Amino acid sequence: MPLNSREFQDRLARRARRAGVSVPAELGAKLETYYRLLATWNRKINLTALNLTDLGPEDIDRLLIEPLVAAKHVPATTRRMIDLGTGGGSPALPMALAVPGAHLLMVESKTRKSVFLQEAVRALELDAGVATARFEELLAKPELHEAHDLVTIRAVRIEARVLMSIQAFARPGGLVFLFRGAAGDSAETVIPPLVWQATYPLVESLRSRLVVLEKRPTSRGVPRGTPD
């Protein structure tokens, strides 16, 4: 069985303190709702490989703490976010819970996962939508072109051609968040209109990093960015 409420909140609080993030009571309750919904659905369909029954330190770090740390770097002016390849909802849903006032669009190609995400949006009372499609299929939609302040993606490998595709969703001046693991590539493949802005450590136990890219207006002739 999944953790009871006290166990969940205790573990969440401990891992959050270790990562230097605060979790107010209302946010903690919403994160627990997401965890319980994910655990229930995961018994029926494969949403995540994380151990949701015991929810050990690295599991809770990956599922919840890493997105909360990343949320600290979301500009206060952010009003529209899009997450590509959302899967079981992390990092998109925890980030959205930690960034009130921003609309989230989650893009997920697998129908069953998309249905779960729609149920999660309802249960969490989020200002969010779900597109059941590959993100490449959405590139031709004019209403999504350069319409978002923040684009997020957590993937094993990001190539230059992928970056050139996903930057189309970001407005000029908008950001792209790349969630990277310990062995992930840096952003050395970045080419205009994207430029490297910063690389932040996320969670020590995972040795994960957040690579932040900015989309500059092409008329400025922005030089290539160089990450740390």
C-alpha cells in the first residue's frame, strides 16, 4: 500500500529541507493528492518506474523535489508554460502547483497517460490542458507558435534538431528548461535563436541539473551560448 498521509508528509518535508525548498501546507496537500492518484493509476497502467509504494529518498526526489527546486527558477512573469512528453506528470504537475497563476499545457502522445493527466488536472484544480499528440505534430498550430513563456522537457538526450523544434513554442525572451541527469549532455549544441543562460544544480542525490536556455529575437544576431 502507498504511504499514509503522515508518512508522506514527513518524507516530503525531510527531502524538501535537504534540498533547500519550502513546502507550505496547501502545496504539500496538493502534492499528496498527485502522489496518491499516480500510485492508484500506476497499478493499472505503466505511468512511472518509480517505487510509489515505499517512495524512498531518490523516488521522492525525482518525482517531487526536483520539480520544486526547478520552480524556484521560473520567472515571476511566467503566464504560459508547455511541457513536452509529460508522461506520468513529473516535473510538469509539481512545478505548476508551485507556480500559481500560470497556465500549463502538457503534451503526451500516449492516450492512456493523457487520460491520467486530464484526471490529475481535475483533481488538482489546475489551470491546465492536455494535448494528446507528439510535440512535432503541434508545431504547425499557429496558436501555439511563440505562445509560451516557458518550455520544459525532461529527456535523456537533447539534440540540436530537437532544440530547434521545441524553441518554436517559446516566445522571444522566453525560456527553455532542460532537466538533465548526471550523465546528460550539456547545452553545447545550442544555436540561435537559443542561447545558454544558466545551469543550476537540482537534487544532490540524483546529481541532476537544470539547463536554462533563452530564446532571443533573431534580429539581434545573438552569438552562440556557452554553458558551464
